[in-house]
Amino acid sequence: MSAVPIDGKAFAEGLRARIATQAAAFEAQAGRKAGLAVVLVGEDPASEVYVRSKGRQTIACGMASFEHKLPAETRQADLLALVARLNADPAVDGILVQLPLPGHLDEQAVVAAIDPSKDVDGLTPVSSGRLALGQNGLVPCTPLGSLMLLKDRLGDLTGLEAVVIGRSILVGKPMAQLLLAENCTVTIAHSRTRDLAAVVRRADIVVAAVGRAEMVKADWIKPGACVIDVGINRVPGEGGKTRLVGDVDFAGVAEVAGAITPVPGGVGPMTIAVLLRNALVAAADHAGLTLAGGL
Ligand code: GUN
């Protein structure tokens, strides 16, 4: 392997330590803890694991965690009423509605109902509009965490060719906007892109967010490129167990790339750390305080 592995787990630990320091300073100045509310509808096991982990890490960083678990058959009006209550609650600085929601609920309408100043997922039309316009606002966690890893590794990204594979609202589109704001030349590739391998081969930065196990191969990668693997795919492993792999064929690509995030331990741990960062940024905004040192 020639690529340097990018240790997202260690970076996330460092970020959480900085958040904990700033959360304590916030509490001392504001006279209350910063608060994050997470709403989970239904019993998807993977979502339950994420939500539990979010709650634990929120408390570990010295912030208040509010968990709302609703049954799978919750009605749209009742979910909207909960969002309205959380919007109005001064103890709640951030609201995250865990996605996907059960099929009978209108996800877009629920997300749009979140107060943009509490939109720690950066998914409301106001937040994504601000991102597109280059205005300050809350930014989706996984793309922002990926950008932090890229800047930590590469420094100034100006002029670099970036190819984002995937055009999702949660990752691909906001990732492209963030890279554009860093003066990259950005291409968004997707399932209909012609000769994807040739497009990816141009890239100094590759962000893979397609949800297809080990799709990105070594001969797609320009030697020395920095590869960020956002994928989390479960595939059959040894002894009937499942194994987690990314969207990148790690073993092959690591022979060619300059740096690469592993799965697990790359982008994954950054998502919750950035969520806590966004909640604290929202809290400072609500309290009219400035976070010393930035996050
Ligand atoms: N489900 C998977 N990832 C996410 C995320 O980043 N935010 C929300 N709200 N739901 C998710």
C-alpha cells in the first residue's frame, strides 16, 4: 500500500475534545447547556444504533440530549406538531429527524418544517439555499466532515479537480457546493455518467458516495489522488458474518492513491462529531455568543 490512510476516528476524537471544551465555555456564559433533539420514527435497527450513539456522544461532550422515539405508524400531523414544539423550545438548539422516515410520511415536508436556525443536518431548503448562495449557515454533517479531512490532509484546495460520485441531497450535492466554495473544479458524476472511470481519472480529489460496494477501482484513480469513501455497505463476510465495506475497493485503490479514508474508521466517525459541532454553533447563535477559536 502506498496511500496514507486518513484516520477519521482520531480526527473525530480531536474534534469532540474541542467541542467539549467549547460546550463547557458555552454553559458558563449562557447559563444553560447547548441542547440537541433527535427524532426517530419506527424501529429500523441501524437507525436505532445511530440514535443511541448520537445521544451518548452528545452527553459526553457536555450537551443536553433530547430523544423522541415515535411509533412507525405516527401520523404526519403528529410528527409536524412535535417539530413545532421543538422549534419553540428554548432548551433545544438543534433538531435532527433521523432519515429515512417510514414510507407514509412526507420527508420533505417534515424537514422543511424545522426552524433553519436549528437545522443541524443542513437539509432544509433555507440551509441548502444558503450553501448554494455561499452564505453562512448550517451545513450537512457528512460532507462537512469529509471536507475537514480533505483540508487537514491537503491544505488549500484551490484549483484542484474534484469528482463527487453521487448526487444525493444528504451527501453528493452539498459536498460539491463545499468543494466549489474551496475553489475546486467540481464534477458531479452519477449512475448515468458516461465513462465514469475516465471522469474519475481526472480527479485530484475523489469523493465516493454512491452506496455500491467497492465500485471504485484502482485503474479509475490518478496516481497520488486523495480518495474519500463515504460508502457504508454490508456484504457477506467469513463464517456467515457481514462485513462493512465502502464504495471504494480499498486494497486496490490504496496502491495508487496518495491518501484514502478506510471503512470503517474514515468518514463515518466524522458525521456525529460534526453534528455536535453544528449543534454548538446553533446554540452560540441562539445565545448571541461567539465561540472562541472556532470549530
Ligand atoms: N440517516 C443517515 N444519515 C443521516 C443524516 O446525516 N441525517 C439524518 N437526519 N438522517 C440520516
